[in-house]
Amino acid sequence: MIQKNTLLQVADNSGACSVLCIGLSKGKKFASIGDIVTVSVKSSNSKAKVTKGKVYKAVVVRVRKLVRKFDTSVMSFSSNAVVLINNHGDPLGTRVFGPIKKLTSGSFMKLMSLAVEVL
């Protein structure tokens, strides 16, 4: 579960290393996999598409909390991670690192096609 002021890793090659969650969608208290959050970049590479201090939208792709799958098995990841997106929902980076859980929403098909492993 992701809430405000949570430090998150970035799982794409947009150039950001870590981000801070500053807002959640739809007035929720917590965000889970597949939710859109508003983030602020805390650290980035020198030759990056994104800059430190800017505000972006991101999709949560990994959470440390146990997540139940449709076949009643549970899974968890070792870190909380997001992928930065633009206003149209397309990812800012061209690659997604690490495994991600299958996103049920149809608007993130481009993101799932860039991922190395979809669980």
C-alpha cells in the first residue's frame, strides 16, 4: 500500500532514481498496483528526461504488501516501484525494468509490452 510521503523507486529508464508520492487518485488513502499517483522527483541522473523537483504522474507497478491473484495465490515484491507516465497514459521511458504484475486496465497495454516479465 502506497500513501502520501512514501519514497518509491522508478522502474523505467526515464532518468529518475527515486520519487516521493505527493498525491493519490480519487481521494483514496492508499494506492495499490495499477493506481495512478502524483509524484515529485527526488533524485535523477544528469542526462535525464526528467529533472529533480518536477511533478509527474506515475503508475504503481510493484508493492511490498501481499497481493492476491485470481487463482487465490499470493505474491509480494521486494520494493515499491512506479513507472512515470505522461498526460495521455504513455510511459516516459522506453524500457521497464524488473517484473510487474499484470495491469487489468486496458489503458496500460503499452506499459506491459515494455516490461521484461509480467506476472
